[in-house]
Amino acid sequence: MPRDEPDDTWVALSETPVQDRPRVHLDLYASDQAAEIDRLLGLGASHVDWQDYPEGVDFAVLADTDGAASA
């Protein structure tokens, strides 16, 4: 159930406090990962630097504009 009235481009499904380790995240795939990361950073996302991730992973963790992280 949407938290707010949806429009053609956006809907918020729930409201939860920002967590250090969120239980829910989105896995997004792109043909040009670097370009997609740059696009999301330009829209207000920010890099998340969790120390538990091993070197050389093939994914990026970003936080949305409210600070909630997604992988």
C-alpha cells in the first residue's frame, strides 16, 4: 500500500527510520554501471562505505537522498 499518493514517476511504499544496515534494498543492474552510478549520484545519491565488503566486489552501495542505503 503506498504511503503517499503515487504519480506517474514516483511512489513511496513505506516510511522507516534510516538504519546502519538496512534489511531491504534494491539490486539494480545496468549495462554501463559507471554511467548509472554517476547518474544516480547526480540525482542526489551518495556512496556508502561499509567496511565489511571484500576488495574487488562488482557492485556499488549507494544511499538515497534520505540516507537509506541500497546495494
